[in-house]
Amino acid sequence: MTDNPKIKIDSGKPGKKARQLNIEDLLSNDIRKLLSNDSGEVDINKMGFNGENIPNCSPTYVPLKRAKVLKKYDSYIVLGADAPNGPGSGYSSFGARCSAIDMVVGRLSSNIKASTNPELYCVDNYNLDAARIYISQRTDVDENFQIKKGNVGESVCRSAIAAKADAIRIIGREGIKLVTSPHGDYNSQSGKLSSGYGIDLMARNDDSDLQPIPKGDNLALALNDIIGHIQNIYGTIFEISKSQMDFALKMAAHTHTSAAGPVAPSVELAPAAMALSKNIMQVGVLDTITERLNSTLEELESLYSLGYNCINSDDNRTN
């Protein structure tokens, strides 16, 4: 081979086309030597295509002495204790009961040169490692993963399960439930829960504007009542406008009797009464009918499941 093979590295947003990097941009000289043949060219047979073996080019992991590490290339299952920043950190540094299972792939993956240097020693890095599932008997999971407190609050010295990766999908063929324990249950430290806890949905790890999620059925009832009141107001306006229009028409045609006989309608009053009657017909009667119709259509569209813009989901529920 005369040219080094190209490796695709997706360094942009999801869906963005991966950019091309030469392997020499990624690997140290020692690793390139491991991948090269006798003539010094990169050997494609050593690149791991089709599941073939590859040279070890991942950083050297430093576990706790009490840990058992199951490792294959850059995939790890570590049976140990809580130590989010390696030996001397977490509850393992206090000798506490804090057994943990750490499943990790791609140590230091966010830093390409570091992640391909076996001469580099590393510990767990929740920011740079590619993906992990962490299970601990006792840990400070929010602090370890830099998660905001939110409304639920910070978990301190509690059991936890955390998953972190570029993308996480939870798929249930027969549904998914996110459940918190009720008041009175016991936590992992034998403490009785003094209150119930909710669920925070925090996009971008931002808890500065967390608001309660409305209950769809209750919201629909409230909006239905409001629409009913608005309909009643429209009805009242319609009746008042209709009466006012009748009055204006009678005023326009009004005559009275004098000593000389019947008197013609007032020259000033008749035109004004006719103009008022026309205006009431347009604004007070016809527009009211139109608004009542629009209000009814909006109610059907938004508050009923068959509506195009129904506010309630047919699939998802919350309490």
C-alpha cells in the first residue's frame, strides 16, 4: 500500500457528514509501527476490519486494588467500588460499603491522541470516556456527572444507576414507565423516605426555568370551561346587538303627531340611526356569529382526540 487508509471521525453535530482524517493525524509513532508491515507501510490486515484482531492502542487503565477488571481492547467491565476520579476519590476512599459496576467503552475517547496512547495511564473520566453505564451502591451521582439539582434535588450518598453516551435510546416493546417511589418507602441506606419525589426533564442540563407539567385532562376541562364562558359572552353580545339594532331601526322610522298632523322622521336622527343599525349588524351580529363558530371549531381541534391540534397525547401520560 502506498497511501495510508483514511478513518472517518464524526466530529460534528448528529447527522453531519463525518470528516476524513489520515491515520497519521490520530496515532502516535509507536502505534503506527504496530500497524505497519515490514516495509513501513500501514498494513490493512492489522486495522481490525471485519472483526479481526488489532494491536492494543488504548490508554492503560489504573483500577482500584479491590477491583476486578474484565477487559477486551477498549471495552471494560470493572467490578469495584465508588471512585469517580480513580483511587483516593469517592466513597471508596472512606472505606465505605460502596460496591460498583462500571461498564465503559472508549476511555478518553473525546481526546483522540490520548485515547490511542497505551503509554498514557488513566482513571475513569466521566466527561471524556465514550460511553458508560455506572451502577453503585453508594455515590454522589449528580456531582460525579455534573447534573444540576433541578426540583428533585441532588442525590448524595445514595445508590444510583447512570448512563452517559453521545446518544441514549430506551426502547420498550410493551411500554416504558418512569417511576419514583411513594412516601414511606426505604432508600438504599435504610432511611425512610419523608416525602415523594418527582421526575425532572432537563434539556441542556438547565434547571433555571423548570416548570410543572400540566395534566392534560385537567387542562382540557379548564380550557373547555373558559371557552364556554367566552361562548356565553358572545351570546350576550349577540342579544344586546340584536336589541340595539331593532331599537336603531325603530328610531330611524319614528314619527310623531303634531297639531298640523304627522311629522316626518328627523332629518338628523334617521340617517344616524340607519348607520348605527348597519354597524351593529356587521360588528355586533355577524362578527359575533363568526367568532362563536371559530371558537367552536378551535374547541373541536384542540380539546378532542380527533382534532388536528389536540393538546393531549394519545400515548403519553403523567401524574
